[in-house]
Amino acid sequence: MSGSNLTPTKIIPISPPTAAFKEIIGQSQSMKNIFRIVEKVAVSDTTVMLNGETGTGKGMIARAIHECSARRGKPFIQINCGSTPEGLLESEFFGYRRGAFTGAVADKPGKFEMAQGGTIFLDEIGDMSADLQIKVLRVLEEGEFERVGGHETIKSDARIIAATHRDLEEEVQKGRFREDLYYRLYVIPITLPSLRERRTDVPILVAHFLADFALKNRKPVMSVAPAALHQLVDYPWPGNVRELRNLIERIVVLKDGDCLLPEDLPPKMAQKMEPARMPSDAQPAGAEGLPFQTAVSEFEKTLILSALEKTHWVKNRAAELLQIKRTTLVEKIKRYSLEKPSKDK
């Protein structure tokens, strides 16, 4: 591994700020900003609009808002406006009465009714038809709706969180999205950063997925060769976190070794590398300026502490979990000045 004297290192994510964010991995400044916004908007019932590329975690943020709110004990209902056939969207949203159409043999509640007291997450709302946009606008303005084929007005008590990967302002200008609905939705807009905009989170995400899929597939957790981590950090990730997650799952399932190497990665990642921007001892990883060696050391420190806590500070067991010698573990404990919490003594 030219240009680096680092050894393969196992890394794990740092805990998020609250339990509601436990599945959202990130320590970059942009993600910390998102966490702060979520905590602020969660205490209200204000409509939230999530913007971001596909795979940036809009659904996870929507659920975090719900879990941080006073509605967390009520349903969180999600519907994808892009994957549901247009002809079924209205009945999916608002339910239907028996006999409303062929096959409607019994009354059925819709998503808004099921979400009473909770939160309804309208994913890919930019793909919604013009007719349905009018009906959703009514719910936002008047807080009521009727089932398909019904005449009884039902009051809605569901917070609306919407999301899209489209530029809705542009869709409004092109006449494909209602301007009045646009302004009703964009009360509190939150734009999620792409993975290439928060490269310092890549090592944390890699470690999280390695550990997660190792557990699910009953395999030891892999270490990561520095050269492989270089490529993972430098890659632009057009599919964002979802693309990274899928890649790591594939590697864990198919690879027999205990270290993720550059040859385990798709050839396109090597081709995309730009040496001038690669993280190293002297160069930052991406735009946020995280020194690579410092990052690896911090991740290693966190990993060791986690292993010690999981094994109740039994060093032999912790060393086995980490797949290192006990003497090596003791040396690293001293190096990082790790101490057993007094409450556990």
C-alpha cells in the first residue's frame, strides 16, 4: 500500500445524539445541522418538506422527526407516491366505501385515516397526479377528507411530512405541480446532503454496515485496508448511502477474507480516484477537512472501547472479538488512555 504506513483497521460508528437517530449514521457538520433542525421541528405539528437525492435517507429522517415528536406513540404511515399506481393512489390515501368501485366489497380506511394522531409520510410527492394534488391540498388547508364513494367528512389529525428528489420549484414553473400546494408543503424545508458532500461520514458508514451485515450473516467483522478506504472516501457515490449499503452487503456475503481490500471494490472506484484529493496524513478527506490518520485513530479508539464494553472489560474476550492479540489490545488501551468506567468497577 504505497503512500501509507497504516495497517488495516476496524472502525465503528459513533453514537448519534439521541435514540431517535440511532439508525442515522453521521458525524459530519452537515448531518449535525440536520439533527439540530429535526429536534427543533419535531416539537411542532408543522408540515415538513424533505429534499434530497435518491438514497440520502429521507425516509429515516421522516421517522426520526416522528420519533422525536409527541406523536411517537401513534402510527407512522408511509406511502410512496411514485411506486403506487396512479389509479389506486386516491383510495390508498383516503380509503373507500363498499361498492365505490368493482372489487370494493367492504369499507376500507386509507392512509390518512390510519395515521390519525400520528404522522403520514408522503414519499416522492413530486410524482403525484394533478387531481390528487388538489385533494391533498384540501387536507392541508381544511384538515378533512372523504373516502372514495363516501359522503361522510372525516377530520384528519395526522402530521404531514413530504419528500421528493425532484426540484419542485422547477416543477411548478413547468406547470406539473400546483403552486398553492408547493407553498403549503414548504413550511419547513430540509435539504439532505448527498454522500459526496459529507465524505467524512463514509468511514463511519462503512464500519456500521460491515458490523451490521457481519452480524446478520454470522461472520466476523472485517477490517478495512487504508487503500480501500481511500477509494471508498474518494468515490462520488451517485446512489448515496443506499449504494454504499448495497456494496458493503455484497462484499460481506461474498468475500471469505477478514480484510476489505481494494480488489474487493468495483473497478469504477479505482478509475474515479483523484490522487490530489485523496485523504492522507497531510491531506483532508473531502471538503470537510478530516485528517485521514486522525480519523482512523479515532475510529480505532471507539471500536476498542465498544469491544471492551460489550465484553464487560474482559480483555481476552475483547481481543478475541477484535481479532487481535491480548498484548496488542493492552498496548492500545494504554495508548488511548482508556479506563473502565467507575460504575462498572
